[in-house]
Amino acid sequence: MTAPLDIEGPAAPPRSNGELVFAEPWESRAFGMAVSLHEAGAFAWPDFRAALIARIKAWEASAAPGEPYEYYRLWLAALEDVLVGLCAVSTDEVTERAQALTQRPPGHDHRDHHNHPH
């Protein structure tokens, strides 16, 4: 079971030439966290998609002129909404875990194949 990601529409993740695009390492971690939790059966994808669209619409309604659109901050907020709604975790736990992930050093998730031969 994989997450049925939108190709287009309000919930579609940023892409370049069809490939997902992440500006920062934490964005790919947030993405992976949501997909992994869905695949583990923690929540139904339509529930997450609805939460993401609600977050995007709320941002569009309240964003200041010139405020940058940060898709993965809204993605993480939607994931928090879904998990808190399921009483799977508290808001504080999600915030604490997200902050821990954003503070990991760049490259933490990727092995350097030059220094670690197979």
C-alpha cells in the first residue's frame, strides 16, 4: 500500500520534471514520515489529503502579501492534525519530534558511498 499522491490539484507536492522536489532535508523527512505512517495503517490517505487541503486553504486565506508558500510546513501541520485527531499523539509530541528532525545535520539520512564501500 503506497500513498496515492496527487499529481495536480491543491494537495499536489512540488515537482520538477515529474520528480518530487525538497528544498531542505527536513522536507523529505516530513514527507517520508507521513507516507510511512499511512503505509503502517495509522490513517487513511483521504483523511490526510483533506487535512492538507484544509491547511492550504487556511494559509491562502490568511497569508500576508509576499509571504512565501511553504508546502511542507503545511504538510507537517496536516500530519499533526490527523495524528492528534486520532489521539495517536499529542500536539507537543509532534512538535518535539519535528523540531528534533529539523535539527539533524545535513546528510544524516544519506550514507556517503565513497567512504563506505559495499
